[in-house]
Amino acid sequence: MLNSMTGYGRGVASGTGKAVTVELKAVNQRFLDIVVRIPRLYISLEEKIRRVIKKRLSRGRIEVFLSISEENEENRSINVDMGLVMAYYNVLKELAQNLDISADITASRLLSMPDVFTIAEPEWDEDSFWPVVNEALNEALEGLHKMRQAEGENLQNDLLKRANLILKHVEAIKQRAPQVPIEYAKRLKEKIGELTGEISLDPGRLEMEVAMMAERSDITEEVVRLLSHLEQINIVIEGHEPQGRRLDFILQEMWREINTIGSKANDLTISNLVVAVKGELEKMREQVQNVE
């Protein structure tokens, strides 16, 4: 089954006095690119988060948003630098005296000055806190997986539908190909007859010309390879490993084969079928860019 590379997941957990929320947003990317946005105090958890994600995902740009709050806000405290407050106060008072103006100095004004107070970060232990983060992360990953799986099913249905259309077109090309040299011989004979009138034709020369044309336009190998590639698409889709890159490679090979058929074909019907196959292949290639 196919998985999409786009999706969203959210997980929450609590423990050791903290509440954790993990949000994951995944979009298309050729390789796995993990971007972790985490409060600076907990930056040491980033590598552990990356390792967990790498075990579950193989492609896509994954944005991780980690928010942590204290369940008991009474544990938080504010530290005021009283030395700096007094320094600001003295400077403002001296300035007022020198300029002979009123010194409207309030506590709120002093607290609004730069670097006067800091919020004391609560202490935490990585070993005891990591299981809480890991629980929220795995819940988010599970939600992301379900969304990617649901979208992947839609992608799979669309790819199989287009592969079946291509199969019908290729079978029509296969049926049409043997008729091309026969019709060419008929047209050539009629054309020569119009030009030469009653003059008799050399059958051997005519057969040689038709044989050369048939050899130049022979597409048997290309058709066989196209049919083989279509079988491979079904096999790959039914696999359990990430299939995006493999499908992309198969579609590139199919594009090359159908291009060769188009350049060899000396027939309007086959040319029209080639255009139809290219149209479906182009849509499949766009869809495969979303497959993990």
C-alpha cells in the first residue's frame, strides 16, 4: 500500500509536572528533512526526537513543533535584578535634577527597563522527562501516519486507474503495429502505379522497400518493455516498503519507451495513442511526487 508524504499529527502527554504538546506537519520532499522547533531549555531532546522520527518515516519535510508548559504555575518565579533597578533609578533621578524637571519614577516604569527581571526556568531531568515527550511524539506520529495512509490510498487508486488506461492504449498499439507495413505497402504500390501507369513493377524491389520500412518502425521490444513496466507498477504498489522512488524510476523508463515508439511510428493511429499514453504518464509522475 502507498503512503502519501503530506499530513498532520498531534499528540499530548503530561508527567513530571509538565504538559507536552507535539505537532507534526509533513510535506513533499525528495529526501527526509526534519526541522525541530523546540524551546531552548529543552534543546538537548532534539536528537532523540529526530531518531524516533527516522525510524517511522523515510521521505518528506517534517516540521516538529514542541510546546511545554508547567502544570503548576506556582513553580514559576521571577527574579528581579535589584542592583540594576537601583542603577536605573539613580540615573533617572539625577537626570531630572540636572534638567530641573519632575522625576516621575514608578515601579512599573523601572520594571519596564531592559534586563531588569528574568523568568526563572524550572528545573527538569531529561531522563525522567523524555518518556513524556516520547509518548506525545508517538501519538502525533500515529495521527500523521493515518492521514498519510488515507491520502496514499487515494493516490494508489488514481495511479492504478491510469495504469489500466495506459495498458489499454499499449495493447491497442500492439494490435495496430502489424498493420502499419501492410498499409504502407498498399499505399506505396498505389502511388507508384499512379506515377508509372502501365509500366510493370518489380515485386522484389517493392518487398525490399516495405521490409526496410517495417524494420525501421518495429516497436516490438518497446511494447514488451512497456507491458513489463506496467506489471512492475502493480507489484511495487502492493509492497510494504516506501515505493515513491521506485515508482518514479519506472515511470521515467516508461516515458523513454513511449518516446521511442512515437519517433518510430509512421502511423497516425499509433501517434494518437502515444499522445494519450504520455498524458496519463505525466499525471502519474505528478502524483508519484506525493508518494513516500
